[in-house]
Amino acid sequence: MGIPLVSDKFKKEESKLKALLNDYLDLINGNSFLIKDKIDEVKSEFETLFNFVVVGKVKAGKSSFLNALLGIKEGEESIFEVGPGPQTSKITIVRKGQGNVETRGDMVTIYKDLDSLEGIEIIDTPGTDTIMEKHEKITRDFLENSNLIMFVFDSKNIYTKSDWELIEKIIKDLKKDVIFILSQKDRASQEEIEMAKKELINRCNKIDLKDPKIFLTSAKLEIESKPDSGFQQVRDYIFNEIGSHDKKRMKLKTIIGKIRFSVDQNSNILNEKIDELEVLERYYETLNAFLGENHSFFNIRFDSINDAIKNYYLNKLTDLKDSILNFYKTQKKVKENIEYEISQFKKEVSKTLNDRITREILNIRDEEKSRINRFFDKKEVVDRLGIDPFLREKLKLDVDKEFIIFSNDLEKEINKILDRTFKTVTFKNKNLLNRLYISRSVQKRLDNEISNQMKALENTLKSNVESFLNSLKVKMQTSMFENYEAFKKEINNLEHFKNLKERIDVYSRQLEDIESSISSKSF
């Protein structure tokens, strides 16, 4: 319904651009590190439609003219009231919408679902005979921001002083485009119309307005769908001049330029962020590979050490068991001899195990320091940290401390196991007749004790090694990063930034497509 005053191509490209801008704003609002920088102003430019301000004295035929211009036909509901008295006591804005009405002070906004309102708004002002009083400031604000001012005269009367005072202000002060509508031509004679045109041209020349655009219209003929209403000429002028290709291009290109500037800014931000995070990611991956290799390396080395310790301890316990059983068979002072043998066993085993643990741990620690050196020489690490030796040396000191703590803790736990050697077995001197029987019982108890001690040793080694490896990993992570968990989270955001960059690139391509479309000759 209604007759469009703006081209479909313009509306189509403007609609694409608006959708792009809204999506882009959602992206920025959802990512606070992106720059918003005046992009809200661009959105407000979309709200500033092509607007046409209609001015004229009371009863000049403004309401009928506007109804006819928007395509209202006989029998259809009028948008602007028409009657015998003044109908426009407020400033009335008509926009495309779903039929609701908003009133704020001296302004009324009417929303109508008309094709002719697509991309434009019509502003109807009070009569010029009241405009300089109550509505002067607000009317001037609309006039200053208008794309076109339509000054409506009754074809029989163009001589009102207040009309020409306002026209002079519009031409000289505001420097706005004005067209003149001689309405109700069906009520005037040809002679009256010619006189009115001649007088209008003379008065325009006096205020330095050359070649004024004058249109003769009849709202009655247009509403009744009769020929020669003059409205087609008005629409053609609006469509081809005020909504001309150049002006439409200028509006859209200005908006495109502002959006592109913001898109480029945020594209650069994302590129820098992605580049930075990709270096961090390579470093992170290198670190994780290093820690993973460490885990495998330590497990192999400690498994080897643990097996050697367990084999040595089992052999020594077995030797001790054989000595004890032999005492039962051959010695009189069984208890004293066994206690002495156990005491010697503890001293020898404790020293041997502690020496072996110390020696092996020193070897592993030295190997680990070499591994750290190789790690810090990797390109990904150099890219991240440069060649500053501080972190490398700090990490070695941390490793030293962790190995010392581990070695001391392990020695303490093994000594606890040694202290429990055969404590659950009671050794007594027996007469020769009972020794053979008792030795079988003792052997069984010794075998059980050996089994329990080996389990305790195995659990101690496993528990201490696992605790050490976890502690060392955390210590190394803490040394390599000020906040490892925050760093991991930032790395995890890399994919998000890449997705944002892809969306930004899509916006950039869409802007190019829209700009190419509006620059084509067919636009």
C-alpha cells in the first residue's frame, strides 16, 4: 500500500548494511577488548531517515497534499486529518510501522505500514501563522536536519508575510533544498495559477533563489485516481533528485567507511592477539611436550632404580632370614646372635640404599638440568622468552630443591621400614629337641615378614615418586608462568579469537560487496 519514494535497490542495500551493523555491534558488545569507538554513532545514522519537512500556513492544503503523496486513495483511512478548521496544532512525524501512535509534548509520531514510508519520514509542521510563536524552536530543529523542505501554498494565495519570512530564513540561514507546492489547483483558474507562479518566482529571485522548483498539485484528483493531479512529478523529483543515486551512494558510502574503519581497527587487534597467542600456544605445546617427556623419562629412570633397590633389599632380607634359621639350628645364643645380625643388617642396608638413592638421584638431576638447557634453546621458547637466562637458572634451582626434598623424604621412609625389620617375629633360645620344630614356624613367620616389608617398600617407592613427580611438575609450571591456570585459559581462548577474526573478515567482504553494488551504474 502506498507509492514508494525510495528505490528498491537502495532499500535492499541499506537493509543489508543495517543487518551487518547490528550483528557487528553484538559482536563488539560481547567482547569488551574490541574497540567500540563511535560505532554507536553510525547506528544512529541509520535512524536518521530521509526526512521531508512540510511547511505552510493553516488551510494551505498540507494534510490533503500529504495523504495524496503517500498514496492514500478514496475510501481509505487518512493519515493526516482534513477538516474545515486548523488540523495541525502539533508537529506530526509519520514513519513506517505497525499503526501505533506516540505523543510527547508538542510532537506526535504516527506509525503506518505503507510502502511509501519505506526509508523515509514525513514531518508535518503547524501553520506558518503559528509557527513563529509556540513551535518556532522545535520546527527550526527539524528544518535544520531535513533532506527536503516542501513549502505548500494554496494556488490562489502565496502572499502571506509569515510564509515569506520563514522561506527567507530557510534559504539564507539554513541553506536547505526547498520545493514549492501550489496545491488545490483544481479550485483555481489558469489565470490565478499563472499569476501565483509569476509572483512566487519574483519573490524567490529577491532572496537569491534562482529557478525555484514549483509543482502544481490537486490532492482531490490524486485521491480519486484521476489524471493530471501533478503528484507524479513531485514523486519523480523526490525519487530522482532528493533520493538521487549520488545522494544515496553518499549516505551509504559514508556509513560503510565508518564501519570499515572500525572493522579494520578490530581486525588489527585480533591479528595481534592471535599472533601473540599462537606464539604462546607453541610455547605451551613445547612446555607440555617437555613435561610429558619428563614424566616418561622419570618413570623409566625411577622404575629402574626402584627395581634395583627392591632386588637388593629382597636379597639382603633373604640372606638375613637364612642366617637366622641357621642360628636356630646350630647356635645356643639364638636371640643375642639374631639381634646382632639384624643390627648389622640395618646399618649396611641403610648405608647402601641411601648411597644408591643419592647417587641415582644426582644422576637424574644432572640429566634433568641438561634437558632444561635443551628446552630453553628451542626456537618456540626463544621466541617467547628471548635468551634471558634468568628463568632457565631459576628452574634449575627449583629442580635442585625438589630433588633434595625428594631424596631426604625417601631416605626417611626407607629407614622406617628398616626399623621394623623382623620386629613382629619373636626369637627365643630353645633346647635342641625343639629347635627343628620351631625353625619351621620361624621360617614361615620370616617369609611373611619379608613379604610385608617388600610390599611396604614398593608402596613407599611408588608413593614418594608419584608425589615427587607431581610436585616437580607444578613447581616447573609455576616457574615458567606467573599464573599457569590463567595462561591455559588464555590459550584456550585462541580458537575464540580466530572465530572472531573470521567473522570480522566476513564483515569486511560484505562491506566490499555492498559498496561495489551501490557503485555500479545500475544502482
